[in-house]
Amino acid sequence: MPPPVFRFAPSPNGHLHLGHAYSALLNFDRAQETGGRLLLRIEDIDVARCRPEYETAIYEDLAWLGIAWETPVRRQSEHLADYRAALERLSALGLVYPAFESRAEIAKLVAAREGDGPWPRDPDGAPLYPGDANSLPAGERARLIASGAPYALRLDMAAACRQVSGLTWNEQGEGPDGERGLVAARPEAWGDVILARKETPTSYHLSVVVDDALQQVTEIVRGQDLFHATSVHRLLQALLGLTEPIYRHHGLIRGTDGGKLSKSNRSTGLRELRAAGISPAGIRTTVGLG
């Protein structure tokens, strides 16, 4: 059998912190233990926030930690055609529609809906899409697009779930509530997720499943903050006929306040810790891998 394939996929929108180090080291260690391969992927589709200097810093920080990865590195911005092709496949299945509401308009719609009670939220706490763009006549959609109006391309979740049901995944790590083994996917909890926007042909959910399949990733080691998103990823994999990897979600390194680490918090940044004299071995000890 071919060796297992792992990946670490940071976004160059800030400097890496202890949480990134933990996940990168877990992937590296797992690849070493199993005789597998470790890939590095740069998720740089957010052109407004991603910067070349942060990408350079990622390479420097990972090398300082003693992590080695295969080259060439896949940069998402260089593979937009792959995501566009996947989106076209979903569109051909009748599962994609343009929604034209701005974020402010969506917030107003949610507030109006909540006059009758709490509006449902996704597992990350964001309100589900409250609009009715899916019912717009084709002519009106075409008119709005031709007018240059901004839009988001959303997945018709109800229709998608009618095409694929009974999805599960193999969880070899642990979810936030101790979930292990065969986990039932619940993509409907996310509502009509965004797959792309007018200015870019992809979103995180779409690009991550396409990349993992194209790179033949067999085991995904990532934080528990993405555990519930796996439901959406399993749905997209099934709709697109992509391979199903094994998932191994891990606990998060948290700040002194118990919250998730942020790239803006320099006290946990790898560059700041290195400048303060902490060694790679010290980083391992700090994140519980020493």
C-alpha cells in the first residue's frame, strides 16, 4: 500500500502561533511514525488579508521547529481553475444559486426573523442564511449578475442532502464532546453555505475538499474547531465523487483566558517566542509534545 499522506495548511494572513505549531508538529510526528508523507499547503485565497511576507514567515517558522515537508508547495491562488471546475460540477447538479444580499442586509433579515423567536445558528454560531434568493426567477438572477451586483454562490443544502444521505466519517481523534469512531455527518446544520463569491471562484469549504483529493491526502489532522465543518466536507466529497480521508481532530491550545489563540496575540506568536529565547524543544514542551 502507498504511504499515508498528511498535510498542514496554514493561511498567510498573519504569523503562526502555538496552536499552529501544535497542529504542524502533530502532522509531522504522525508522518514520521507511519512512514508517511507530509505536504504543506498555503491557503491564500483571501487576497485582501494574505501577504507574501507572512508566507515567507510560515516557511521560516516551520523549518525552525524542525519540520520538513515535500516540495513544491501547493498555493491555492495558483489553482483557482480546479475550484471553478468543482463549482461547475455542483452547478450542473442544480445545487448552486447566487444570493445577492450584503452582510448588512442578512443581519437585518435575521433580526426580522427573530421577532418570532431565535433564528437557527450554525455550529460556529453564525445565523443560517435567511434569504430567499434560491427562489428568484432565472431572468432576475441574470439581470442582477449582468448589472454587476455582488453575489455569493450558495449550496442548496436541502437539495444536496436529498441527493446524498447517511453520510459518516471515521474519527480517530476526538470531537469537542468526545466523539470518536464512526460519526454521523449533519451538514444540514450549516444551512446554505457559501461556496464562492463573485470575486473569487472558491471558499474554504470547497477548496479544502478539492485540494485534499487532488493531493491524495489520506489522514487529516486538524483542530477541533473544524470538527463540525467535517459534515460539510463529507457532503461535498460525496457530491463530487472525491475520496474520503480519515479524520483525526485534536484539542486546541488555548490562551490564559481559555479562548482560542489569535494571530494578533503576540505573546503566543512563534516569532516572538523565538526572539525571547525559547527553543524548538521548548515549544514542544509548551504544547504538550515534549
